[in-house]
Amino acid sequence: MAVRVLILGGSFGGLAAARELRRAAGPDRVEITLIARDPRFTFIPSLPWVALGSRTLAQISFDLSETLRAQRITFAHETVLGIDGDHQVVSTDRAQYDYDFLVVATGHRSANEAVAGLGPGDGPGHSPMSPPETEELAAAVQGLLESPGPVVVGAAPGASCIGPAYELAFGLDHLLRSRRQRHLVPITFLTPEPFLGHLGMGGAGKIRQLLEGALEERDIAYRTSAAVTRISAGAVEVEGAGPIPSVLSIVIPPLAEVSAVAGSPGLANPKGFVPVDSRYRHPRLDGVYAVGVAVAMAPADETEVPVNFPKTGHMTEQMAVIAARDIVARVRGRDGEPAELSARCVMDMGDRGLYMSVDPVRPPRNRIPAVSEGRRWRLVKLGFERAYLWSARHGHRLPTALGW
Ligand SMILES: Cc1cc2nc3c(=O)[nH]c(=O)nc-3n(C[C@H](O)[C@H](O)[C@H](O)COP(=O)(O)OP(=O)(O)OC[C@H]3O[C@@H](n4cnc5c(N)ncnc54)[C@H](O)[C@@H]3O)c2cc1C
């Protein structure tokens, strides 16, 4: 009988796990089913470009069903409601699935409620965390260009995905300069990080110095250890400081639990994230794995205002490959290889890029981080987006070290 592998989530973690399983299983009989709530894969790192008007959502996404069919992977466009890890059953809004191995790659819920007024829907604040929110943000950016005024860009206490906040601050600066409107728009960058470039991983190499120089050079004011508490129509409030005027407020929220995962008995920690070992196996539930943002990871260090550990797309793919190889090894009666995570990332700065390679991600590090700034890195980021989308759509894997 074929081994049944169920993958929950159709983004970086789910797609990479499915692809690697299909590749590594070879002629072994492995039946792979991927369940996802969204019918399309979206290249999330390009959402800041959608916000700034240089991409549409259609340009950075593709239909999952066709891609998976070509790889002999069954796609179920369904919403997972619960996971019974003791009886190896997943329930969705349409069916129940038995599994031998399960990979949880359901990502996060954006905790917009952490900052009063962080919309969309319930307040004037914006964030680029999902395609619909980014479309609203893109409309707000167009509004700013028609009616310029002060802007605040930043991240909330407890955020872990701070890179896109920097990208949006740099991107807005560049857009406004190219339209000769920059003098009409004071930009303030607010971050819970104790210093620029901490990025939830304790900083690395000269990222701090490069980011401080880059913000100062562009006349972007910044505050570190800033706890954003409220966004109103004309201002952003920060704990212990007066309101900062803002007609466009963009704040990255903390990441919170996905209810189907948090509510499944014995699966998640109290915050709703899944504990794993070094092969991304659940410590108690046999056959259960978790990868990507769904994984529980402790903060790198204690900071005055909380900052959480970053779980990037690059790390998510590494986790997915380790988990998939471990499953295939177990099907063959062995164990897969654990591996330490590294981080490679290119931050878009509007006219340039900032490249960081940090290995391992958590300090102390036995290798000196490679950090570099220049126009070529922006070209690398642009090229990586195209190459990644093409490869993922056609069932190929780009070397994870390439770009991000
Ligand atoms: C604006 C932005 C920019 C970023 N830029 C970069 C970057 O430049 N480089 C980088 O490395 N990383 C970047 N990241 C981080 C990267 O996007 C994440 O690490 C990555 O998306 C995590 O992938 P994932 O598969 O774990 O989860 P997600 O991408 O969150 O996907 C979760 C999947 O699970 C599905 N799902 C959720 N709940 C259910 C349910 N109940 N039932 C069925 N399906 C469900 C969703 O439909 C989705 O398919 C960025 C993130 C953001 C928000």
C-alpha cells in the first residue's frame, strides 16, 4: 500500500515539501495530497512592490492545481478545521483525510488587534502581510501621491517580519523622490528592535551600520525600541512619546496562531505554534512535522520591546526540505539528516539592495556574516523573483542560497 503524506498549506513551506517529497521518493509509492485554503501560490516577498504599484498580484502568483497536477500531487482547495494527531486524521470543511505522515505548513494569522486602529476594515492603519491587505495599501499609497503628507512605517511590538517595513520605507522614499514629491512627505520609521538591523536575530555583522547610514542618508527619521500602541486617522501613537503625525501609517503586526492548529489537541504550544525537533518532527505525535512560520521558535534574545525570531521564506524552504527528506528516509527505514538553519536575504532599498548571509541564524556564530550593499543586489532580487516563480510553477527547486 502507498504511504500517504498530507501537506497542509500551499505557500513556501507546503509547496517546497511537496516538491522535495515527490523528487526524493523516486519510484517509492508515496501518495501526496496538499490542502490549502488559497487556490493560488503568491510570492509574498514581492508584496511591497504590489503596495508601491510596480507589480500586480496576478504577476506574482499562480494557480496551484495545475502545478501540482503536473507533479502527480493531489490538490484539495479546502480549509483545515482540525488535526487529530493521535488518530492521524485531518478534518477540513469538506472531508476527512487519514495520513501516515503530516506536514503542517499553515503559516500564521496576522495579529492586527495588537495595535488599535491597524486595519484594514477596523481602522486607518495598513500592513502588507497578505494579498488583500496589500491591495488596500496600494490604494492608500496612490492616495498619498495625490494628496501628500507625513508617513509612518514600522513594526509592532512582538513582530518578527521586520524586513518588509524597511523595504516599504526605502521604497516609498525612492518613489516620492522619482516623482519630486519627497519634500512634501516626512517619513518616520518605528521599530521595536533595540537597534536597526537586529531583525529578530540579534543583528549580524555590519547590517546595523548600513541601515543607520541608509536611513540617515535618505532623511528618514527613526526610533528604535518603539512600542506602537494606536493608529488614528492622522497620527501614530508610541508608548512614552507624543503622537507622530501620519496620513499613511504602515505597521507590520506580530504573527499569531492559525486556529485549526492552535485548537488541535496536543499539537501546538500555548501560543499556537508547533514545537519540533531538529528534523522538524513533532516531539510527541508520530509522523507529524511542521515547517515555516507554523513552527515554534524562541526569540533570539530578550529586548526592551519584544521582537520575535524571523521565519523567512529562505528558512522555510530549508525546513521543508529537511522534513521531506526525513519522511522519505523513514519510508525506507532510516532517519534523515538534521541541519542548522542559515539566512540569506536581499532587502530592496528602492534604488539598491542590501544582501545578508548569516549562518547560523542564531548567535554565537562561527562564521562571520557577509553583508553588502549595492545596485547589483537589487538586480539579484528582481531576477530571483522571476526565476523563483517560473521554477515553482514548473515544479523545480531553485538553490535556496540564490537570492531572496
Ligand atoms: C510582506 C512580506 C515580505 C517578505 N519578504 C521576504 C523576503 O524577502 N525573503 C524571505 O525569505 N522571506 C520573506 N518574507 C517571509 C515569507 O513570506 C514567509 O517566511 C513565508 O511566507 C512562510 O511560508 P509558510 O509556508 O510557512 O507560510 P505562509 O506563507 O503563511 O502560508 C501559509 C499557507 O497555509 C494556508 N493555510 C493557512 N491556514 C489554513 C487552513 N486552516 N486550511 C488550509 N490552508 C491554510 C494558506 O492558504 C497558505 O497557503 C516576507 C513576508 C512578508 C509578509
